[in-house]
Amino acid sequence: MQTPHLLVAVATALASLMATSVQAQTAIYPSVNPINITVPGAYKLMGNISVAVGKVGLTVTVDNVTIDLNGHTITGSTRRCEQTQSAFEQTCTLAFTANENIPGIAGRDNLVVRNGSVQGFGIGVQFTGGGRAESLTLRHNQVGLSQRLAYPTTVSGMGGLQVSEVTAEFNQWGMQLSSAMVDRALVKSNQYGITAINGAFPVLVRNSFIVGSEVGLQFGIVDPSTRFTGNLYPTRSTVSF
């Protein structure tokens, strides 16, 4: 009877498959600054990073990279954007101008960034293609999360970028997106909550809270699961369904 041998063979094959499916993570140490990732793969940050004025915190120059911030924070040189006494306006200090358009994390296509915080940059996390932003806190940036595409891409049928469980707060713009699906996000106390910056590509927002912004959502698509509270203009030029 060959059944035991067959079971052993199946178990061995499954073990091999599981081993190959778990991607080894390369450690990133804060002592190496600035950090440049030039090889595709999975990376894990091993500590908080403080970045000098005008410098990018972490630069990714290749596609297909996953970065686990491992609960740590990447911080720019100064605290730059604060909500003023005027109800919704975010002002950026003069010290911030040296970091204008400087990202905390700058990536390529199929970039995944998860599990940490980025604060005090011109752009918190910058995508130039598709990918995923997961379990992030982006605060005190000029733009919390930025995605700029020259062409539409799709992930799971909608949006080149999947944004899930991201908090964007006290930024001038919470998110500027080209082709994305935003799910379970908290977008709070930004001057502008979420802005779709290319009308040709879809930006869908669902299961999210947009709170305390001058404009909550601009030019995107919103479904009834998203809640708007305390915004001067909850939506502007949006599509609902």
C-alpha cells in the first residue's frame, strides 16, 4: 500500500511550498542614513530614523519592494505643518520649506509600505506606481501620502494603489492619489483630506472616516460606508454610489 509514502510526499511538498512562500526580510539599521534600496525584496526597519534637512529618509530605486517599518518612525528635520486657530487651515513653518517635495519614503512600482509612522516631510510616503500602504500613520507632512501615475494600473480590479488602515492627520493634504482604493482610513484634521489628482483614473474611498478638513474629498468616488464629520466642505466634485 503506497498511501503512507504518498502522504509523506504531499507533506514534504507542502512544507517546501510554505518555506518558499515566506519571504525573508533584510534588516535596515538606522545607523545607515540615508538609506537606499537597490535590490527587490522584503526589508524590515530595526529602529527609528531622524533625517537631516533636505534629505530623503528611505529611497527605493527598484520595483517589487516590501518595507515593514516594524512599528518605528521616520522623522524629518523639523515639525512643519500645524493646524492654526482658523478652523481648517494648515500652515507650514519656514523651516519646513527646506523639506518641500522631499519624501520620507520614495518608491517605485509594486511598493508595499506597512506598520509604522512617517512625519515631518514634504511628502510622507511617495508612490510612483501601484502597490500597498498598510497600517501607517502619516502626520505633520505637507502631503501625507502621494501617488502620481502617468498611466492607470489595477489592483484587485480597482486602483493601482491599495490604502488600508492608514491614518493621515495634521498634514496640509492628507492624501493625493491618482489611481487607488482607500479602505478603513482615518483622515483627520488635514486642510484637504483626500484629493484625486488625475480625473482619468479612479480613486475609490470606502469604510473610512474623513474628519475636520476644509475639504474632505475632492474629485474621487465615495460609497455610503464612508463617514464625513466636521468638514467645511465634506465633498467637492465627487461621485457617490
